[in-house]
Amino acid sequence: MSKLNECVQRIEEIKVAFHEDTANASLNSRAVEELKVKYLGRKGLVTALMETLKEVSKEDKPAAGKIINELRKGIEEKLETLRAAAEEGALDESLAAQRLDVTLPVAAMQSKGSLHPVTLMRRIILDAFRSLGFTVYDGPEIDLDFYNFGALNFKDDHPARDMQDTFFIGDRSKTILRTHTSNIQIHAMMHERPPLRVVAPGRTYRCDSDITHTPMFHQVEGFIVDENIDMGDMKGVIDQLLKAVFGQDLSTRLRPSFFPFVEPGAEFDLQCVSCRGKGCRICKNTGWLELGGLGMIHPNVFEAVGYDSEIYTGFAFGFGLDRIAMLRYGLSDLRQLFEGNQQFLGQFPTHP
Ligand code: DAH
């Protein structure tokens, strides 16, 4: 047999061997690497063929070299395909092994947060007003004297403008921290045309601090402007509100009082939630709890915002949110609401 024939036969044997070695479809990356060494490595079968080539006659060399190269190329390509397949298989396998079922229930949380009593109270109150058709309004905490006092019919020498009550900002005259949420009445009325039903919660500021007063506190303001609004409507709204907050039929009463932006003006009291009017420590034996102020909107206020007081009437009311929260949740010290004590706050529910 010529050397060329020997070489060709050897090539055929290698082809058959390689075919057998790769017949098993699912080779892993390591097995593929081993085959590469076996056939193409320094001491591999194809490399060894090169030795045989040396003995082939000069004329036959190019032809023999060509078939060996084709064999090498064929093996390289096949191994590359197998390597890629092996890698993909490994990825699928690891993805399958690490499968994460996002629909599984998570472990129950150890502790849930709670809402601050003032937040709870605000939500309950706003819900009650929304169900009566009121729109919730917001207004600035830093405001001009005009909105907080001037347009609300406070005369220039009214004691409420005094330094003892009001925090002035800057030049002590025009810009202040609002002393009540009544400023929102003016903002809302100047923005909208009647009919209007507005409720507006917010922070308010007065230069005052003792067991029943904090320099920052919360109020809720509300008002209605329409044709033919009278004090009966006002009493009805207040009764509804208190029923929503305290969940029981407690009486309310109005006592004549003075606020520059209402005429007539009154304060409203609630029958004591603790003794239901018999007299106790909480109501200081009067049987009543003072809650806030209200009245029919003064014509001068309508004039300041450009409403015709011959056509429109309205009522307004305002009360302290902190005080109602204290009564509703039986708290004894206003300052508890502002200290941020986790143990105290953790006792309240997560929703109203
Ligand atoms: N703004 C008043 C205050 O802070 C409360 C108040 C009284 C609001 C009468 C009103 C009202 O809307 O009609 O003491």
C-alpha cells in the first residue's frame, strides 16, 4: 500500500472514531474539551497524521495535506457546535434549578406600621365631608397678612395680629406663618366661583406653648357658599361630622361668640364624649366640650373676594384637629401627639 493510501485509510478511521465519539448527543462542556484534546491536541490523532504526511511522496503531499486539513476543519466545526450546545444546556439547567416562584406567599411581616392619631382623625373627617359633597382644598402655610387677616375682616389693630400670637417672617409686617386655616377660605374663594363646598385641613402656627398649646397645631376649615344658605344648614353639617367622628348620637350646641369674618358668629360644643353630659373631669363638670368656631360668612369677606353678598350667603367653621383626636382616642396630654414616641404611636391602627 502506498503511503498516500495508508494516510487516507488512517483519515477514514479517525472519521469513524470521531463520529462514534460524538454520536451521544448531549455532551457536556468538559466532554467536548476532552474530545478536542484527543483529536486536535498536541498529541492528538489529527496532529499525529502530520507525521504520516512526512512519509508521503512529494507528488501526493498536496492532495494528502488537503484531506487532512479538511478533516481538521470538519472536526473543529463540529466541536464548536457541540461546545455552544453544551453551554446553552448548562444555562437552561441552572435556570431550571434556580427557578423562583414569585406567586408563593411571603412570610408574614413581624410588625406593621401604624398611622398617627392626627392622620387617622384627618382621614375620617375628610371622608365624612367628601360624602357630603365637599371638595378638599389646600393652602399655603407661609402666607400674606392679606389672606390670613386683611381679607378676613380683621381690622388693622386687631389683637390677633399682635406679636404674641403671630409668627412674622422677614420684615414683620406682610409675610407670616398662618395662624389658622381660615386663610384657605380666601384663596379658594378667589380661585373659584360659587357654589362652593370646601373642606381644608392643615398646619397652623401660634407663638404659644403649654400643656394644652403647641406652637404648631392642626386645624380643619370648612365652608359653603351658595344661594339661600342659612344657619340650619350649618348645624346640620356639624351634627353629621361629629356623628362620623364619634359614632354616636351626641348633642351639639352653639354659643354666640365673635370672629371678625363671620356674623353672627358662634362656638360649637359637643356633649361630653366621656360622661354624656353628666359632668366629669374631661369636661370640667360642664357636660360640654368646646370644639371650634363657626358662623355666617361676613359680607366684608365676600366683598374682599369679589362675591355679591346680595346674591350669595354662606357659612364657615374651623376646629382643632389635635383636640378632636385627643377626645376621640382618650388622650390626656397634647404633647404626646408631637413627641414621636414609638411605643405610644404603635398603639394606633394602620387605617381608619
Ligand atoms: N379661625 C378660627 C380660629 O382659629 C376658627 C374659626 C372660627 C373658623 C369661626 C371659622 C369660623 O371658619 O367661622 O380660632
